[in-house]
Amino acid sequence: MGTRLTTLGADSGVPGFTRIFSSTGIRKSFWIGVVLIFITLTVRDLIDLIKDYVQYPVTVNVRIADSRVLPFPAITICNLNLVHRSRFCAAKNVEKPEIIENILCAKIGDMLNQCKISNMMEDLMDQGESICGLKKTSSEPGGSNTNRRGPGRRGKRQLKLQDILKTVREVGNAVRGDGQKGSSIIDIYNDFQESVKSMADGSGGPLDETLTQLANFLGFNVSNSLDIIPMLFMKAFTDTTGCRLGSSDVGDILPDNIRLTLKKLTKTFMNRECLFKTPRLIRLFHDTSQKIVKSLNNCTTPWLETLKSSVKKGETPWFFLLDLLSSWLADLAKNRPEEAKLIGHHGTDLIKQCIFAGRTCSPLKDFSHFFYNSYGNCYTYNLHIDHFKVQDSLSGFTGPKFGLEIVLNLETEQYMPTSRESGAKIVIHDSTARADPDQDSVHVAPGLVTYIGVRMVNITRLPHPYPDKCSNVWRDLGLEKWARELNYDAYSTQICLKLCLQRFTIIYCGCWLPSSPPPKQDVPQCNNRKQKEDERCTEEIHQMYYNETINCDCPPRCTELSFEKFVSTGQELQQCSILTTANFGNKNNPNDNSNSDSNNNNNNKAVEIVIDKDDDSNDEDAEMKLDKNNMAKVVIYFQSLSYQEITQYPKYTVTTLLGAIGGILGVYMGFSFLALFEVFDLFGRVFCCIVPSTTTNNNNTRTNQISQS
């Protein structure tokens, strides 16, 4: 038997076997050891290969492709301010938490009345008139003798260019504070009095117009020079308290008694009789200024003390108010969505001009409205989902001229005190799905032109059993139904995760989180500030969510379209505004039947605001002129018509798997498929040799037993 096996092994073509069966002694032992070592290495690598194969690994291929035309992305715009302040405070039919209304709707007039500032102003007026010697002429019209001249008076001084330039410089320093925070009222008065005392003649006219234009140029919304000191007084209040309450319009902010007193104060102290008493007036104004600042500090401190009992340890009042406002708005949006929409920034106010590739677009027709708990009203251009059908926008050219140009009116004078930054959030996303403003957005600042160049990125993933287990459809039918009720028709991983977290919170805590989409069922909102049980439960749910112990079947999409962004900024150049309007030459055409007249009018006014602020316009246009800090312009365009394709491919196919196996066998054993068949042939021949031998031995044994019997 052994001789036959040796003969078979020596005659085989299996690498190593010939040496083993044809050698003797040490040489045979050496070859046995070598073959065993390489067999071990072969088995090890084959096991690793099989383990890798059953993990279904992928390879990623990145390719740059070119196209003549690309689908333009959807653009979602959200104001960084959550709620329109005037609409919020005027909504009497909406129940608001008392602490929110008292703090966020506080008016500077109420604060000044509470601080009894008007009494101080009247005392200042009386003492000032006494110093100037104006009280004894009270029988004359206006309470002052305009015909009297002080000693040495040589007549009215003519208005000179250097006087105007000095006024610009000094008033500008008063407005900006020269970078010094907390300029006092006396500093403001010194700058103003020093600037105008050489020109004051009590007659108004050109002087009044000059001062008014300078104030408006420096950012003050005043109608005449008598409003300048009230406006500077408002700035002093803001610098002292750190609060900007309401708009920048004197008539809207200051109560009538204080506004009239300050106007009278302006007129009185600009009188020629007072110019010779300037040192005494400065001391008087300085003393009054100190009293006002002290009064402001004393009476505004209790105003903020009401928050102490509600603010957590280490938490700022700002965050507390913002969290309280967001929670209240989320609850309002769930129960009364129309009311929540009304108190936000409206699309026709926010979007003042829209142009795509040189053609105007309408804020009403071309934008879809969505409400988000964290951002309020948002508006999307070029959306193509089932409920919002709009015309496809394509782009076959690159550069800003062929992109989307939007002028935004941010309405910063209507920002809530909880808003710490002004601007807008821009989300550039796939036009077949709603935006998620919480991720991948660009902030647009007021007063600038923001250019956003985009390049399309197309991502393709592999479904189950590959690691991403991607899906383009909802796997959880319950979440899908919920998402469709919220107008999320297309599947989105982030929305799926938010809904999943919300569902587990409702199940385990019995309440819902304002940071996630609200449920349809009647469930209370989690009150983590007052209910300790809600706080503990939601914290546990979040921890489980972070540790991935909550089972959320929310895989990534198999096909995902995203956009790489290149952001830059610039300044708007003042040009002829009429050239930027679509109805050029038809402004007074009675036969113009365009159905977007109102939008074009708004666009014209917006362009005048941003581009041509210094031109002569009619009263209606003048009323529409806004502070440049309210306006922002954004231009979105394709940086390149080349797009990036990121595609997943299976690492192993049948061919690559067999090639990997053959490579391992070839390296270690010198095997090929022919050698493998020789191994099978060898084992077959050995088996054939063993079986007949065993049968013959058994037959011989039986024969011997019969013979012996």
C-alpha cells in the first residue's frame, strides 16, 4: 500500500508532492515542512479573503464629467430673525407667555417714562433757558427774542464748505462712537454743539436741509434737523443699556413728550443767545447726562431681574429667552400654523428683487413657503416636488450673469432682541427635496453682495447587503406617513432621524421636542424648565440616540445630489437703477397689462435702495428707502458645468473573487486550475487504491476463516 502511494505522489504534478514522495531522509522532512508552511499561509489568506467578501466591501470611484446644461439647484432663504417684532407684539389674539411679552416687546418709550427721563429733560430745558436769558422774552412768539444780538455779534455767519465737512466728521464720530462703546450723552452733545454753533442762525432753511441729509447719510432716519438730538439720545440709551428696542424711527420709538422736549431742546440750544453760554451749558448738560445714565441703570436693572428665577445656573438670559421663544413658536405652529406664519417675515417683504439669467421671477409665483420651528418662514425657489410644481430652471452657462440674483430686505429694525446677528440663511439643495436649514447653509450678511458659485456633486451608493444599505424610499411606513403629512415627500436621512427621535420621545416621555417636527396627535410639548421628569427623560433619550441604541431605520439615499459651494463677497456699485428693471420704458404705459405690476414696483424701489440711493425720486420712493443695513444681495451661479460623480462599486465580483483565490494559491502553492485538478486526480487515485486494497484484505480474511473452520 505504501509503495503504491509513494508511486502516485512521485508521478503527480502537484508542486512539492513530487519532492516529498521522491526524497528520503532529511530532504524529505525539509520538503514536508515547506509544504505545510505554505499550506498554512494559503489557508490563512483564504480565510481572510472569505471574511472580507462576506462584509460586502465597496470601492469608490471619483470622476469629473462635463455637461452642456445642468439642472439649477433649489434655493431656500430664511431670515436669521425668527419672528417679526411688530407683528409678534401686535398679535393680541395669540396668547404669549407674559415674560416673553414684557421683555421682548418692551418699548424704549415705556422704559424712558419708567425712568422719568422726560422730567429730567424739562428741568434741563428750564435751566438752559435761564442760563441763556431766554425766559424774560417769553412774551414774544416762540418764547425767544430772535432780534437780539449778543455782545460783539457781527451778523449771521455764512455757511461754508469747511463747516459742512466738519459737521460730517463730527456727527459721524458721534454716530459711530469712533470704536468706543458706551458714548455718553455729553459726548454726543459736545460733538453736535461744536459742529453747528458756528452756523446756527435760527432760520432753518438750507442749514436744516443740510443737517438732515448728513444725518440720513450717516444712517439716521430723520425728517428734519430737530430729530437729530432725539436720535443721538436713542443711541446713548442703546449704548448705556445694551438694548436696541424697536425700529430706528424717532417717531415710532420715542414717546411724544420726550420727543417734543428733545426737539425743543435742540432748537433752544442752537439759538445764537446760547452760543455765548456754551461753557455753562456744557456743565449743565454734563450733570444732566450723569443723572440720566444713573437713572437708566437703576430702572433697567429690575427689568432684567424678573428673569433670574427662570434662568438656569450658568445660562445667559439671552439663551433663555431664545429657547422660550422657539418653544412657544413651535407650539403655535403645531396648533395654529396660519398664525405662526403671519407673525414671521413675509416673502413679499423679504424678497424685494429676483432675477434668473436676466429675467425677473416673482416672490409669489416662483417661491414655495415652508415653516421651520427654528427659523420661522422660509422660501424656496425652483422646487419640484409633488405639491409644488414649478417650471424647471436649467443653466447652460457659467458665471453670475446666468445665475439667480436676489435682493433681500432683512427688516433688521424688526429683529427681536434675541437675534444676535443680522442676515439670511441660504440653503442650496436638490430641487426634488425640501431643504434642511440645520445643515450645509451659507449666511448672507447685510450691506454686501454675496457670490456663491456652485459645482454639482452626484453621489451613488449601493443598497443592501453592502455597508451603507442605502435606500431612496422610506423603510418605516409610520415615519413615511408622518413625513408626507409634513410635506416631506422625498426620503431624507436627516428628516428620518429627526422624526425617529421625536417618535421615541413621545413613546417614552409622553411629550414632544420643539427642535424636531411636531406630531399630529394631541401630545404636550416637553417642558424641560419646569418639569424635571421631562428633562430627565429627554436627556436619556438623547443619550440613547447618540449611542445608537435607538433603532432608527434611516439609511442614506442611494442617489444624492449635493452642491459644492465657493463663497465670496463684494460691494454694490451705484448705477442707474432703471436699467436693472424688467419694465424699462413702460413705467407710465397705461396699456401695460402685466400681472406683476406690484412686484415690479417693489423691485424698482429695492433697486433704488441698493443701487441709486442718491437720485431724486418721488415721495413714494422716498418712503421706501431703507437703511443699507437692511439690504443684502446674493448671486448664485454655476462655477463650472463640470460635475463630480462619486460612485460606489462592489469590491468583489465573481471574476475578482476567483482571481483573488487563484492569486493566493499561485503565490504560496504554485497552483493553477490545472494543478488543482491534478490534486483532485491524486486524491481520487489514492482513494481508488485504498478501497480495493481494503476489499481484498477483507476477502482474504474471510477465506482464511473458512479454511480454518
